[in-house]
Amino acid sequence: MRLGVVGCGAVGSAVAELAGEYGHRVTALADSASATIDPEGIDVGTALDRKAEGRGVGTDGIDRALDAEYDVLIEATPTTLGDAEPGFSHARRALERECHVVLANKGPVAERYADLRAAERESTGTVLFEAAVGGAIPVLSTIADLGPANVTAVRGVLNGTANFILSRMSAEELDYEHVLAEAQDLGVAETDPTFDVEGTDAALKCAILANVLGNGETTLAEADVTGITDLTPSALDLATGDGRTVRLVGEVVDGHWHSEHRPARNPPRRSAQSERARRGRASDCDGGARGRRPAPVTEPGIRSCAGVPNRPRLAFSATAS
């Protein structure tokens, strides 16, 4: 399969590097300022070496990459809010050429879901975006397997950066700024960690899940979001002393969704799932056939919530422990 990859951050670069191992070839690769194109397959290593040297991946323009010969466009440019550009236009352009689109970029799915689906309906191409919600965690494919109408709750630890920071603060009794600097040194946090630590990343994932399970009209603007930047070691100590674990939580539940940090009712169970949650991200789904609704949120903590009408009964949480 021929791949066009737009965006050469961690995700885009990794996809380009691994494509050959799965029998695919990258025929176009673009970063924010340049591109390289070869219908027979570009030399990914050379292109990424050029980028590392500050010369860009190639000498062509991004438009040429978008017009290149490929079967699937991998859109992995940075997430933008509001009009979700340029990611949305990249996706629409590929669909207009009857190509498939895979999105790691959350913006088009969280902010312009209806427009994206409309463009897909006019194309023989399809849009997939599992990478935009939890990365390697099969949240969307699990929902598809169950059937959206059968899902009453989805909960997950989906932001690895916030999870790392809260875990280190709690375990070592370190302050937020210290752990954030450590996370940046280790490459766990971006140079600008705003999306992760202010809860925006979790809220965007909530918006995507609400769109998939609801009427497709949810955007980030409908949520009032609270992150972890104001948490102190003493607050974490109080939670620990009460047998609780502070987490960054994003939820869609019974037609409402929000992002907040709060102490969980019980400490994490010693299981494979909680081990994944401790290290990074995890999720699980509840189906309506099980005959129970999500437990009400009664834990103390900072809570911010915005109503979203006409959503199916569901709960989604993105948490960090």
C-alpha cells in the first residue's frame, strides 16, 4: 500500500519508519515546511536525517505531497482547535481524490466531526482515527465491535503525560514544576505541555467519543476544562491518606461531559489493567446488557461540566494516576 504521511513528529516519523516492515511504501512525506515525493518509495531514513539536521525532509512543498500518488493519507500534524486547520483540509483533500485517511490529529474529529463525515460520504475513501483516542488502546474498535447502541460507559487512563506527572508527584512528594521539568527532560512531556496538563487532550478525546456515540455535533467549546497545574504534593498526600488516588478525569455521562481532576474512590486494583494505567494509559467499556449504569460521581474534587443534549447514555473518563 502506498502511504502519504503529513506530519513528522513522533507519530508521523514512527509510521514512516515502520511502514516498510508491514509491506507498505511511503511515497510522500511532509513536515511543516517541506516535503519529499517518490512514487517508487522515498528513503525515509535519509529524509528524517535531513529533518534532524534542520534542513527539512525534502525540497518540495507540502502541496506536492498532498497531490502525490498514495492510497492512504496519514494525517499526523499537530492538533489545532476551532477550524481544525490545516488537518481538516488535508483530510478533505485526500477524500476528494478518493483516498483513505487515517487521523492521529484530534482536531478534525473533535471539532469538525460532522464536516469530516460529510466529506467521507462524498468519497469512496474512508476515515479512521483510532490513533486520535488513546493511541494503541483499541477504544474505538471495541465500541464498533460492541455496537455503539450497546455501550453505556467508557472509561480510560488516556493521557500518559499527566499520568506520569501525578504518579511521580505522589510517589516522591515532588512539586508539579519539578516533575514537569523531569518529564520534559525524559521526553515524556512536550516542550509546550499545555494540552496535556490543562486537560485539553483528555477533553478532546471526550469530544471524539461523544461524537462517535452521539449525534456528531460535539466540540471542545461545550466543555469547561480543569487540568492538574494547580495540584500540590499536600493535596496528593491528603488523597493518599484517605486511600484514594488523584486522577485527571474526562467524562461523558448521561448526556454531560467534562474534564476534571479528582480523587478516585478506591486505590487502583493490582491487576493487569491497573498496571497499564500506572505506566501510561488504559481503558474499559461497559455494555448495556450488563444491566448497570455508571456509578455516580460523588468523590470530592474539582468538577467542571457542560451539558450536551441528545447523547446516548454513556460515560467516558480519561484519567491519570
